Amino acid sequence: MLQENMTTDKLLKETIEVSSSAIYSAAYDHEDKSLLVTFVSGVCYVYDNVDYNDFILLKHSNSIGSFFNKHIKNKYVWEICK
């Protein structure tokens, strides 16, 4: 019974901790397509309508910070987390 429930549950949020000098973690919300990025300074930003493929590429990139700067930072509308 538990296994059946696990297979039918929708993944709502996917969080990754990263090895980066600037970025501490990133979390993708599948429902609203937002990406929450927390920096090592503690400041976090929410990026709106982020394409899931961009999140996957970020997740698997050799340099999370470089990918973020080139493909996320100036491409999507953002706001500081509240």
C-alpha cells in the first residue's frame, strides 16, 4: 500500500545542495515553475517561470555558479525572498 502511494504522489519541489563558492542551494517548484536560489551569504531569490530544463542543466552543470550567471540570473524575472 505504501509503495502504491509513493508512485502516485507528484513531485512538487526538488531541492539540491550545491558545491559552489557563491550558491548554497537551489529548489525548483514544479507547480509554479519557480526557482529559489539561496546564496552562501543567506540571501535568497525567487526566479519566476523557470523552464524545468534550465533547472536540470543547472543541477548537472560542472559549475553551478557559472551556469546560473549565464543562463538564469538575467533570463528570468526575480524577487528577493520574503
